[in-house]
Amino acid sequence: MKRKKTILILLLALFSVITEIEAKEVGTFVPGQREALIREETLRSYHVFDNLFAGINLGATYSAFDAYRLNFNKVGDYLSPDISLYLGKWISPTTGVRLSYEWGKNKTLNTLSQNLVEYSRYGGFGDVLFNLNNVFGTYKENQRWSVVPFAGIGFIRGVGNGSVHSTNNLAVRFGLQLNYRITDALTLNLEGSGNVMDDEFNARIIGVKYDGYVNTTIGISYRFKNSDNNRYFKKLSVADAVRGNSVADAPDNQGKIIQELEKVIGEQKNTISTQAQKINDLEQQLLSVANKDSRFYLNNAHVLSPVLTFKINEYQILGHHEPNIFLVAQTLKDNPNMNLTITGYADKATGTPEVNKNIASLRATSVKRKLVNEYGINPDRLEVISVGSEAQIFEKNNWNRAIIFILSNKIK
């Protein structure tokens, strides 16, 4: 005897398509999800001495110590040269740190003569940098422009020259860089910053409580090569990171990614197990409901995947169910020793139990008639059972206006 094992897992999926209702299956791969997981990218791991950069900036300092007394027609008189050297590291595409040495000149008013006095300063700053392109956007290895605000704290020494005595000062500063990458190694930097320190920096404690100056510079920075021979952060696909054959430090990423994949696989296994149990429970419920009125033994029967649905209070077979009727008929022809129980259901939300019992019977009878008249199935192999609204096997109310097919091989 030839038996075709039917697959019950198609029941809910096919049912959803037939009733034109979208059903989201929890915990399973939706179309494209598996490919998206493969395409998922991660940053390569880097060492302490990777992503380093160094640079030099030249520009001008504007001394704003006594701004409340400035003659703005002579602002240029308060400009002085400025130079800075720095070494830094990008910790991530969004955040970096920098140590800089700064030398320049400042100007202040001589208390007695009211003439401008120029004196030197030098010192260092530690800055934290934020790449706004990557903070608010997606990191791109080949981006040309970047906007980088920064904040820092440092030490500044003012070098006296007779009329101005030397001072030591803690300073804070806030600034902004506009960068343009010329090549992978060289970047053009336009930088502005405001620097604030104690009022005695210019050797005059007068007016506001703080002294300050503004720097505007332009310069060049150099990006050193990393251990992977690239100069910028490199993205890897999950597949490449797991394989790791061509990645210098693949083990750094591989462990984390494998753990994530194992977690996903574990969750999928649990979901599959849960869904399999639900499907088994549903099958047993369908068999139990039909078994008490059936003339066939349904203990080891199979629920076929084709399902027919009907409009409210109607028993006419809809045209788009013809392929399902054909599949059921073909299954019976392929298995001549098998019998078919056609079980009719109705939704509980409409009609009385008696009305629903009758409409469910009419639905099952119309299906039997079609199998006999159009496909030549022996009517002795078919039975009709009307459950009506006595059992509601589906959560969706309108799903219960249905016909369920049960295939068995023994008569009681």
C-alpha cells in the first residue's frame, strides 16, 4: 500500500494564505533574515597602537582678556601667532583622544602705559574628540568630510617679559574641527577653539573672573597604518569574522560572534520545539473532535494540509479552493486503501449551535459531492462529520468556518 505522509506544519501557513490574513510566525526566519545575518557587519578588533594620528596646525590667537575695553576698530592688534603639535588615537569611529603641545603669543594692556604688551605662552592639552558623522550616521570607511567637536583640559604657562610676570594656569577649552581627507594618510584640518583660564593669566586681575583667548588654525594630520595595514576602521561581515582565515586578530571577534550565533540557534531550536508541540496538540485536538462520530479509526490518522474556508453562512466552495480539492482527490487516488473524513466547522460568533451544525454539514456534504462527481472518488471511502461551532480550533473567529480533512486506513 502506498502511503503519502502529509505534512501538518503546512496547515497554518496554507490556512493563512487562503484567508488572506497575514500571520507572523514568532521565532522563525522571515524572508531575507538569514541572508541579512550573513551580511551583518562588525568592526574589526584593534590593538593599542592602532588608529593613531599626528599633526601640526598653524594659525592665529586672538587675546580676549580685556575684551570689555577693546577698541574693535583695532581687533587685529590683538592677533598673535600660534602653533600646535599633537598625537592622538581614535578609540572607535565616534570617539578619540588627543594630546597636544601648544606654543603661541598673547597680548595684553600695560597697566601704566596702556600699550599692548606681547608675551609667550606654552603648554599642553588633553582632548576628547567626537566624530559627529559617525555619532549621528553610519560609519563609512571612505568618508571625505568630517565634523569633530572636542573638549579638553590642560596646563598653560605664560612667560613673563618684564612688564608681565610669569604665570602657571589650568585651562579648559572647547573647539571644533572641520576635516577633509586628502589621501588615506593625510587630512586637511581647519580648527577653532576657545580657551578659558584663571584671571591672573595675563598678570592683570581686573574685570571678569576669567581670561581667555581664541585660536583659529589650519594644518595637516597624518594617519598611521594599523596592524592590518589599513589606516581606518575596517568593517567585516559576520561570515568573514567567523572564518577569520585572512584576519590578523580573528579570535578577538570570532568568540563574540560565535556566541551570538549560538544564542540565535538555541532560540530557534526552542521555538521550533514549541511550535512542533503546538502542531502536535492541534492535530490531536482535530482527531479527538472527529473520532467520536467517525466510522473510521482515527487514532493513527493524519490531518491533511489542504484546508477549505467559507464565507459566513455559505457552503458553496470558492473558486480559489479548487487546487486544494484536487490535492485531496489525488491523495485518495494515490492511496486507494485510505479513507477520508470530511469534518465541517462553523464559527461560534455567529448563528445558534443548531444553525452552525447545519451549515457545517452542508459545507462538508458539498465537498464530498465534488470529490465523487468531479474526481470519481468512491463515496464509501468518504464520510461527513459536522462539528459546527461545538469546537473552535483556531483563535481567529473566521478561520473556524472551515473544512478539515483526516486520512485514515481502518473502519471501526
